[in-house]
Amino acid sequence: KQRVSYNVYSLVDDASITIYLAPGAYKNFIHHAGGIKVVFGKDLAVRSNEQLHLGSVPVDLNVKCDISARTSSVTEIINEIDIAQYLIWRKKFYNNLIKTKKYAFFLYYIPDDDTTIKQVFSNKDID
């Protein structure tokens, strides 16, 4: 059994408050995926509650590797949590493969230039 701590991010606009919950690091593990999105109205009533992933994937930080591969199976394109987790962990895992229901996204981080090369393929191209 693994304890999972969550990071909380919020976006506020004139009509709503959006809260994102994303698994974070605990001891020697990080957790990819596992995101939840909750949208509140200004009256604080819940407008939507969306599970962005079916579960989280624990990754041992002691294992030497420069690639992270995972699925984001709830959505057809990568979602906000996928992007946030990539930005947070790209200096540990330079190469990322995120497979959704419809596409595979390859994100290659180049630390010397602090840039990302992005490639997208349909699942038909890689299956």
C-alpha cells in the first residue's frame, strides 16, 4: 500500500473556480496521472467533478531512466494534469510518452536549450 499526497492547483475567473488535484511525491516515489478536476460556481456549488485518469502510476525515483510512459485513458487528448506533471518532472524524465484513447504524445525535453520537442501520432500509427 502506497500513501499518495496530492498537490492542489486552482484557476479563478469571473464565473467559476476550477480546482485540480494531482498526485505528488511521497518518499522515493512520484505518481503520474491520477488527476481530478472540480469546477465550482461563484456560489460554490459544484458544477462538475471530472476524473481525468483511471488511476495513478507510482514511479520509483531511485530507478535510473530518462523516459516516462503512461496512459491518460479518460480523454482523447492530454489534459491539464498531464501537462502540469510533464512540466514539473521533465528535468528528471527527459522523454515522455503519454497515450490517450486516440493519440500518442511524445514530449522530448532538451535540457541544454530548455526546450521541448513535441510529436503527436494517432494510435493507428503506433499500434
